[in-house]
Amino acid sequence: MNHNTPLSPRPLRHLSDVQLRVLTTAQLRSQGVSPADINAQCRPGGTWQQLLPGVYLLRPGPATSEERLHSVLLYAARSPATEPAVPAQPGVGEPHAPQRYTDAMITGLAALALHRFSSAPPLLSLDRIDVLVPRLRRLRSTGCVRIVRTPGMPEPQQITGIPVAPVPRALADAVADLADAGVVRRLLTEAVRGGHCEPAAVVKELTQARLLSRPHVVDAVDSLLAEGRAIAEDRLYRMVHEHGLPDPVWNVDLRLPGGPHLGGLDAYWPDHAVALELDTRAPRQDEDAMWSEYARKREHLERLGITVVHITPKKLRDSMEQQATVVRTALMASADRDPAAYVVVLPR
């Protein structure tokens, strides 16, 4: 055999075509390819190339985006395992079962590109691909791989057979490496406007990553929260009109006659003494204090005979009909309650 003789470990039929082109030293050796054979194929003019330590592309030429992603995962994963092949059905070609990548997933800008963020750069333009691994893994960044460590791995999402960090985590890892305020704002805004996640989930990840001490991140978060509230309010208007609920008075403050301020509400039905509040709180260090203030307001209103319906933006997005039923039930139940205390309703 000379260094121009192609070697193809085709017995690995449970892998996809791309995964058959990107293999590790261990996978090649399991198919009888010796280290000497690997070195011969990777010599100048050979048909293979080494993409990362212990990871090879079994063809010449630049690696595609998908090949780069699989090479990064093969480098970072713990003892990459493979799923057993699914038995082929009569008349159907043998299917490919995806390879499992243990303790590794794509994150950062590459993950956002896989989540189809228009504000994220294309995969091929990225010099580095972030990969999330457990904190105690002994790995180093090398080549196009940037190792990102975490004490707790999130549940990955599978996108075309590639484990990808959820959007909030991917955003935090991307923002950690970005100094451009405009780019950060566009990424955070698209996360909410595109329906990828709720603002609270993003702020929670940014808080855990200790990124809210950076002024340009704080500014972007303020825009994100405003965007999230506007979207949630629009869904609330739709819920009332599309599900035939009576029109409330919108965005009001309640006060006792000549007495104290009772708090602001997103919607209020005076004839039924039913109040609705959107919970758009974002997790921050003072979350407990904010929750206590909200709970005190709710308890005060209920002591006055006002029913408070609490709805989160996520519930509005995922189960609008169910939330409309909750509000309708509260409105219908008002006929069986004692009259509420008289309150003054003011525009907010």
C-alpha cells in the first residue's frame, strides 16, 4: 500500500455519510487501520487530513461546516459511542442511526447559527467553534475548538444529528466573548422576537455567567426585557379578543379612595373584580425581594375581594386557550363571591 491508496472504514454503517468521512484514531483502529496507515494517508498529497488531534477527515480539500462540527464533537466528547444500527426494512435502504456525543455539545455563535439566528454569522465564517463540556474534563482549546466549561450540562437539542446547547445557554456563551453592543443587542432581541425563548431564561443564564456587570450587556438586557413585555402584551390582547373574553381596562393602577396605591395591573375587569398581571420578572440577584413585593400586592388585593390571575409570557405563548379558560372561570366565579371593596381605577 502507498500513501495514495484510499482507506474507507465502510463497515461503520450505523454512521451518517458525514460521520463516515470524519473519524477518530480509535474508530479507524477498530476497523483495522493502523497508525502507520493513518500517517501515510495524511502525508502531503495524501487523501486524508488531520483536522484536530486524533480526528481525521477522510478526503482532501476544505472541510464543510458539518464536517467541522462533527470533528469538534469527536475531539471533545467523552469516549464517543455509537448507536446500534436500526434493522433495515424490506425494500428500504439501511438507515443511519446518529452517533452519540457524550458530555459535549455545540454552544456560542455556532449553536445560534444552528438555531437559525439571522444575526449570527454563518458557520463557515467562524474561526472558532465553542463546545460545552463538564467543568472537570481535561481538555484544551486547539485549532478551531474553544472549550467552554460548565458545572452542570444542560439538556442538548438535536439539530441534524448534532447536540446543540439550548438558546439561552448558547446566548450566554456567545455574549461572553462579544464586545460589540450592537451585535449583543441584535442576538438577544432575535431570541425573543423569533420565539426561541423567554427573556427570563436569557437573563438567568447571563446572571449565572456573571455578565450583567458589563454595561453593554446591561443595555442589551434592558432592550430585551422591553421587547419581551411588548410581545407578551400583544399576546394578551390577542387572547382576550380571539377567545371572546369581555374587554377589560388595560394598564391601570388601583388605589383605595383617599388611601394608598395598591399596584399596577395589566388588565382589570371592574364589574367582576378580576385583575390580571403578566409576570415578566427577570431572574436577578434581588429576585426574592421582587417576588415578596409581588406576593404582598396579590395578598392585599385578594383581601379586598379582588381575584388576581397570574400569567407568564411562556404560558401565553404555549397555552393561550388554557389561559383564556382560567380568566373566563375567574370572571364567571365573581357572581358567587361577596362584593369587593370599592377601588379607584387610574390609567397607568
